[in-house]
Amino acid sequence: MPLVTRRTWTRAAGVVPLTALAAIAACVGAVLLTAGASHPTQLLVAVATLVAGALAVLVAARTLAPDAVHRGVGAARAAWAREDPAVELGADGAADAADALLALPRGWRVAAARGRVVVPQGRVETWVLRAARGSGRSDRRREVVVVPAATGTARASFGDRPHSLSPAWAAAGQVEEPWATEVRRRIGRHQDLPLAVVIGEQRVLVIALDDPRPETARARVELARDIAAIVGARG
């Protein structure tokens, strides 16, 4: 089962194409190295290298590609739920429609929410983001934490551009809420990969580029709760 690391999804997205490129390069190299050999020998070496490369691609797809990694992430989160009685393992399925509507830009949807766990007053899950048909963009994974918050009618988005997706409603601009500076300070104290924080519709979402490890999820839950407290106290 793949190891769950800080750059789990970044690695998974690149493993199959990189393995395929390496296989092609190995085939070319084998042909060049056998340039002085007879034609049957060259052909045999080329075919053997291609077969080995194809097997390497298949193994990579089976063990390190996104579907396999989802199983690894699910196992890590199941272990988290077993170790912490306050954490419950949830079922994979659709994302909450209000979460997606608040957080996503136009042209993207959540194809699935996987690796879901329910924590006290919140959720942790991995979103499989899919672009509109015909866009040519591949699926993306984002690590998401959601906690309730007394946001009233306010909406705000804070993010590490260009790594984070900007909500569709943010294109029209947003009001500088009285708690915005304090929220920025709290985000600034959080050590993590690039992430976005989206506030509104009675919730706070933290959407991170990568790192599905349980210890990182716990820190993001704490971040989201702190932001919810700031918004609730000054809203």
C-alpha cells in the first residue's frame, strides 16, 4: 500500500507519466547501446526493454496512482479513527453541495469526497475535483476540512495564489470584514503547504494543496476552529 506522505497527491499525479517517459528513454538507450550488434539482437533488446517498461507502468498505476493512494489514505484515516474515540470514519460519497458551491470556481465540480472522517464539530475529506467536460484539465485532489461557524451573511476567501482555487463568487470582489486581519494573522501562523480558507454559509473550509496525513488534518481542524472562533467573536 502506498506510503501517505506530505506530497502524496503530487507524487501520485506524476508517477505514471514519469514512469512511461523513463521506459521510452530506456528503450532508446538500449537501441543506442546495441548499435553495433546484429539486427535480431537489437530487435530482441528493444522488445525486452519495451515489455519491461510496460510492466513498470502497470505496476506504478496499480500501486502508486491515485486510486491506489486513496486506499492508502483511507487506511491511514481508519487507523486514526480507531486510535481516537472522538473521530468517526465516514463513507465516501458526494461532497456537501453547500460546501462545493461556496468554495469552487466556475468550471469545477467535486466528483467525489473520499477518505472522510467526522471529527468533533467538523469533517476531514479528500475532494476529487473534475473540470468541465472538454476543458482538457485533469482531475485534482484537494484536502478539505469543514467546521461550522457563525458567519452570518459574510463571505470571505483567503488563499495562496496561484495554488488555490478561487471561489466563483469572489470574482466580483469581497467586503473587508472586521475579522479579516485577525484571520490572516492566524493563517500566517499556520505551517503548511499552500492552502485556501473560505468563510461563509455558516462554515469555514480549509482547502489544502496536498498532505492527507492525519497529523496534518488535526492541525488544519485546529486552524479552522480558531478561525470560526474569531469570526464568531467579531461577527
